[in-house]
Amino acid sequence: MANYSYPIDEDWTHEELTLVIDFFNLVEEANETGIEKAAFLAGYKRFKTVVKSIGEEKRLGRQFQEASGYSIYQTLQQAKATTGKRFKMSVN
């Protein structure tokens, strides 16, 4: 995992910040080494308890992709489409 800054909202509580950063870590893991589908989707569900609006999710997703090179949207789509227990992002 590279060294860069995650997009965050200064109004989030410590717990909310932890949930969002944990999800960003799951996106990185899915792209770099692969991850259990269930763990990734559970992390996304927790992320959505903090980032409720699709607009905010898209904004954070763009910022995260600019910093990391990883797309939250594409990773989520691949997780949903995966039939196995694990998945790793494939580069098309």
C-alpha cells in the first residue's frame, strides 16, 4: 500500500473515520492482493453507514482514485459480479 492521503471529512467522528479508512484499505487489498468477497461487501456496508449519499460517495471515490489509482466503483462492481469467495481486481 502506497503512502498517500485519504479523502476525509473533518466532521466525521473518530469511529466514522475509522470505518471509512478501513473500507479504503479493503479497496486497496482487493486491487493489490485479492480479498474475500464477503469481507469486502461487509466493509462497504459499514462505509455506507457513514457516507450515505451517492453524491458524497462519488466525490470521495474520485478523490480516492486520484490519490491511489484505485476505483471504488469498479472494485465494488467486480465484487458484486464475482461468483467465488475471493476476488482480485483484474485490469482490463
